[in-house]
Amino acid sequence: MNRTHLPETRLAALGLAVPAAPGAVAAYEPWQRVGSLVTTSFQLPWVNGSLAHVGRLGEALDTEQGYRAARICALNGIAQLKAAADGDLGRVRVLRIEGHVGCVEGFSQIPQVLNGGSELINEVFAERGRHARTALGHLVMPLNVPVMLGFWAEILE
């Protein structure tokens, strides 16, 4: 089995493809690599250059919409990891996801929202997708997004 294409084969089975890696929206880099360690900037729910979801959970959006937004963020993070791994997702091992949810005070479904990203990562990378995760809620988010995900990963030789 060709490990190079296995994650993308899993994506295709889900009806998904790796999008172009979104560019930065301010004065930062989308990802940085030091040795085998890669960290990404927070990924937003961009689809074809537009935000697919905006607004706070528990106000403008419900948990299912947040779940879908997290899934889009994860797909964009996968695109960044592919760029960092010189196009070879088969070399990626996801270590940690930092998840942030824009929500109203008292919103308690943060883990369920972030599962949208975590479950996609686990499906795509299988055992190499099993990751630690941070889950935080905020009253205000950049560009009024409901979810953003940051990645820590290892690029295997």
C-alpha cells in the first residue's frame, strides 16, 4: 500500500479533497516547520476564499453548524500540513489540535463542536491522526468566525 496517498484516498472516500492552503489574512505565516515539527496558524472555515460560517454558537449558529465549521477548519489545516510535508500527507502525524469556539456565555457544547475537526482528522490519518486537544470558548473571535483550529504535527521521514 502506498502510504503517500493513503490520507488522500481516505478523504476521497469521504467525498472530500484537499483544498488549496488558505493564505494568511494578516502579518503572519500560515505554518512554520522546525526540523520535523510543524505548527499552523489558526485555520478558519474558508471555502473558496469566503467564510462558510460566521457568528457565535448559541446565538447565530447551533452545535451542528459549529461542527461543520470545525470540519472545514480541519480540512484547511490538512491543506497546510500537506504544504509543510512537501505534498506528502502520508508523512504527517497529528500531535495536537488547539480548538477555539466563538460562543455566547454559558455555551457548553464546545467539545461537541470541535469533534467536527477531530473526527475528520482521525478518519483521514487513522492512527497517525490520534491527537491531544485544547477546547476553549470565546465571546469574540477574529472575523466573527465560530471556530478556529491550530495544528501541531510531526513530519515523518
